[in-house]
Amino acid sequence: MNGIFFFLTTVSVAVMLFVRPDDVLSSMLKGGEKALELTLTMTAVYAVWMGALKIAENCGITEKLARALKKPVKFLFGNVSDKAEEYIAMNLSANLLGMGGVATPMGMAAAKELDRDGNVHAMGMLLALAATSIQLLPTSVISLRAEAGSAAPNDVILPTLIATSLSTAIAALSVKLVSKRGKK
Amino acid sequence: MKFSAYAIPVLFLALFVYARFKRVKLYDSFTDGVKGAIPLAFSLFPYLAAIFAMTELFGASGLSALLNKALSPLWKFFGVPESVGPLILIKPFSGSGSLAVLSDVYAEYGPDSYVSRCASVIFGSSETVFYVSAVYFSSCGNKKPTSAVIISLAASFIAAVFACLICRIL
């Protein structure tokens, strides 16, 4: 990110030096303003969803989902230690519900556990599932659209679900194929 | 009738009733969850400010238009609207960056346009691949799953192209 930031800002400012030097500061200030505006919007968005997610968490929905995920985990990850399996299931269930704050530490714990066993296949699978987004409900997107005055903010739920299932399926399948070929 | 309009209300209703049934204190839980909202949103601010300052400069200098023009044959080939291209490029690197681009697309095209819907689906169906792999495996000493990173990037790209396709139908 440091490289990208240096390159884009430096080249942009250098170009503007010749075309419109007066606009450099005002452009950056405009950026700060937009950032503040989006931060406030996101505060409202997070307030609603994090409140709702805490209720779900206190109902034990995360654990219940994690228990239901045990079988799929076994199928996708193959032989992993009980501890790793539990972390993976918790990570997936939190990711499905869109609880990034819970998912990340669980994912790190799972990765550490798998790393100790030298199970690169399972590590790859963990990454493939987490990095292609398996969130069931695109909460931020729906809320941002609603805030922007959309007439039907929810109409992206179904397409998003289809697209994210596709990317996750492709990634999981590819990881399985690659590791199978590696074993031969 | 748009059944999706009912998704959120039904979800909240089910959650609240279930929580009541489970004897979970609704008000206390909700407020407890909201506590994390301000720190989380404001922890984004420095990154959003940097990204927005960068993209504003990039736009004002005319370079962004130049880059878009250069990349437009590529996006055209895949059937992706040009204005969604930057989102596909930045998403694997930065969550706040893609959030910034998404809100810019909404502001420019209106949230219900085809372009905005494509951007919404792409944003909602992908993750910050590099960030996730860096954080998840930060404490791992052994071999890192490099092939899985490449696979995830490719799968996300295919899904993004596909997303623009389904947004035409759905």
C-alpha cells in the first residue's frame, strides 16, 4: 500500500504542478471531507449491525452454526486436529454471519494450529474460503445503498449470494485439485 | 413482487423473537454491540482519508481518466462497466479503499443504476485477499499457501465478471 500511495500521489501532484497547481490542496481537503462523511455513515451502519450481531451472538447462534459446520469442515479440510477443526468452524460461522471481529482471531488461531502440523493444504483451504468472502448477507452494501437513497437496496442480495458462492466454490475446488496433484 | 424487500425486516423480527424466547436481554445486548461501532468506524478514518486524498488527486490530475481509457478495452472484453474497474483493482488490497470507491460510484451514478448494482455485488462477494492472507498467516513460520492466494484472486475475478452478467438479468 505504501508503494501504491507514494506512486499515485507523487505522479498526480507532479502532473497537477503543470496543469492546475491551485487544485492540489483543495483536492486533498475534498478527500478528507469525503472520508469524514463516509466514516459517519459507517458509524451508523456498524451501530445497527453490530447491535444486531451481538444479540445473535448472545443467543448462541455462532456456536450453533459452528457445530452444524463440523461435517462440511471435515469434508473440505480432510484430517485436521480437533482444536484446528473447532477454530475453523468458528471462523467460518463468524464469516458467514459477517462478524469480521470474531472471524479474524479464530482464523489466526486456526492458521497457527495448522501451521504447527505443517498442513499446507488445509491452510490453503482456510485462505480460499476466507479470501473469497462467504458472508451470507452483504450488510454494509445494503446499508450504504439505503443511505444513498436507493429505492430497493435489498435487490443485490440474491446476485451477491450467487456471485460469492461461485467464487468460493471455484477457489475451494481449485485448492483441492492442486493439493491432490501435489500428493501424486 | 420483490421478495427481497422482506429479507431484512423478517430477519430482524426472527432474531428479536428468538432472542426473547432464549431469554437474551435485547436492549442490553444491542447497546453492548453498538459500543464497538464508533471505535471500528473511526479506526477506518485514517485509511479512508489517505485513500480519498489519493483518489481525489488522481482524479483531478486527469491520470485516472487516462488509466481508465487505457484499461477500457480490457473491461470491455470481460463485459465489465469501466467505472467498476477501479473497484476490482483495489478490492484485494484494501477494504477501506474499496469502500471509498464504492461510495464514489453511488454518488456519481445513483445507487440504483446498473453500474452501482454491479459495484455492490462485486464489493459484497469479494474480500481483501492480500490483507486476509497477511493477517491470518502472520504468526505462521512454515510454508505459506501461496497457490491459494493466486487461486483466490482468480476466483474473485471470475466472480466479478459473472456478477456484471447476473446484474443484467436479476
